[in-house]
Amino acid sequence: MPVATLTAVDGGSVKIDSPLDFSMIGATTFLVARIAQHLQEFGAGELAFGDHVAQATEVSFEEEYSVQGGRLRLGSAEHTDQAGGLSPRSFRLGVWSGKAYCVKTFIYNRPTSELIDIFRLFSIDERDDGVVLNSTRGDVPVMMKGAQVPKVVNNIQGLGLLEIRRLTPEIKRQFPPWDGLPVRGGGIFHDDPRGQGEGSLVLLGLSAVTRVYRDPALLDEEFVDAASELLVTWS
């Protein structure tokens, strides 16, 4: 069966094993760190990911710097919540791009120079199958774990969108005390909060928990069959 590996932005190795023909092209990985008093989200993916984020947030890059063997681009935009009638907020985006991967993060209503300071808190380790952030500054408190469990997002045609998280004791306690449907990769639980059959499947494995949103082209039975052959590990 095909096996694909991606290095998550926290340094974990995520492996997806499925009989479907798929790849990690387009996969993204996210981490929320606590930096002093702020929660800071980082996202990483292939080089095009940073440009996609900039386009979606209507950001034009205005500054560029050489940082840790790559380039750090900074840009800003004014975002207004039309429905809520809130005042405009200054959205500032920073994207570090290496040889094959990039890392993005953003801030609101803070000066662009703070994005440079944020990236200086980390060493960026670009690997063959992903990019990793490592905290380097001891004088600024950075909590890489505990603020939010890191995740990897990937789409597999013929199955659906996968949201993969490292399995922690806290996450394990959120599951029912009984076992899910036994399958190759662990146990499957059906999450249908509205009782309308539009929910997702959750695969609980030994090291990872994977929420799978059904490919619209699949019937429910086909969806369950495809998910039953999935094996995901996070090490």
C-alpha cells in the first residue's frame, strides 16, 4: 500500500498508509505556540502555500529580507467585518520561504516589525519532507506544546479531507469509553452532531487521531470502506 510521510512543523513525523493513489502534495501543517502573552499560529506547507494565504487575505508583500537561508516576506491589509460592524483591523502576514517549503504566521493591530521579532525566536529547519520550527530564545517564554495540539491537513481523492492530530491523553479522554468500529488503523467513530448524516468519521489510532470529511463524490458506504483501510501514525 502507498505510504506518504510529512514532517509536521513541531518536528513530528506523520505517516499516512492507504491503498488509494495519493501524495502529500498540498498538505499543510499547523502549530499554535504561546509567546509571552500571545497565542501565535504558524502554518507550513509547500512554497505555493504562502502565496495562496496572501491571495486569500488580500495581502500584498511590501518588504523582503534574507533570513536563515530563505526569504522572509512581509505584507499587510485592512480587514473589516462588514456583518458585525467592527472597526477595520490591520492584518499583517509574514511568510518565510525556503527551497521547497514555507512557514507563515500573522498578527492583528501590531506593527510589522513584530513579525520579524517572532521569526527570530525560532530556528527554521527545512527537511526533505517538511519544515520544523525550534524555539531558540531563552529570554522570551515560548511554549510549543500545550497551547493547542499540532495538526496536519491533507486531502485524499477517493476518501476526503484529513485533519490529523497527535494523540494526547487529553484528546483520548474526549472519546466514549467504548471502542469504535475496529478497522486496520484503530477504531472508527461516526461524528454526526445534527443527526442528519452529514458528519465526519474519526479514526482513533495508537499515536494519532484523524478526522475525515467525506469526499462529496462518495456514497456513505464507500466512504466508510475507504476510511477502514486508512492507517495514520504520528511519531
